[in-house]
Amino acid sequence: MNEGAIISIVALLGWLVLAGSVFASFKLGWSKMLQLALVWFAIFAGLFVIADLMGARLPN
């Protein structure tokens, strides 16, 4: 694992902590947080499927 990968992992963990603290600040219940997480997952999964069906690819 090179330095760039380690930095990416640390940055992603930092964003995860930041997102978790935002959810905690709203004082939502666990069921509401799970519902919101599933909604966002469905949105991103749907966009991924649409992009895949349209043949969108990341440039190399």
C-alpha cells in the first residue's frame, strides 16, 4: 500500500466521522437514520445503474 492509498483511507474516514457527527447533531432516532441511509443508497444505486445502462465510463 502506497502513501496515496493511506492518505485516501484517512481522508475517507475523516469524511465518515464528519457525516456521522452531522447526523448526531440532528438527534434523529436510529430508525430515521437507517431510513435516510437507505434512501440515499437507493438514489446512488439508481444513478449508478442509469449511468451503466447509458454506457458512461470514467476516463482512463
